[in-house]
Amino acid sequence: MAGHDQPSGQQIKTELEDARTEEITHGRLYPNLDVLVNKDYAETGQIDRRINYYEITDEDRTALRKRREWEKTSNLQETALTSPRTPH
């Protein structure tokens, strides 16, 4: 959701299937999207009468950005700690 502009449930399903190399059923996807919306991690709206879009909230977009920055910093620190040292 975070990397897309108001993706539909079907677009999210396709992305998840590509990333996980397994089928994601509608019965599995939509209840989980509803949980994200109910917990205010995502917002939803209508594209048309049959199709909803989903969007990460601004607050959670900021939290996600901070998490990614932390992961990048942590990975750099871990790499520095575990890399073999070359003798001088």
C-alpha cells in the first residue's frame, strides 16, 4: 500500500502474491485490510461503486519511513561489526 497511489484491493492482492509466490484468497485479504482500516493504519475510499482503494495514513507513512531509516542504520552497523577486518 505504501508504495502505491490508492491501490485497489486487487492490486494489493497481486503485489502480495508476487512478493510471496503464493495465492492470497479474497477471504484472507479483505478481512486483513479491514483490520488495518479499523486500527487506523490505513484508510479506504471508493474508486467506483464496486472498487475500493486503500491508502496508508500519514501518521503510519511517517512511522514506516522512520522504521526503514532505522533498518538501514541497523544493517550498516551490523555489517560493520561482522565484516572481517583486513590486516594493515
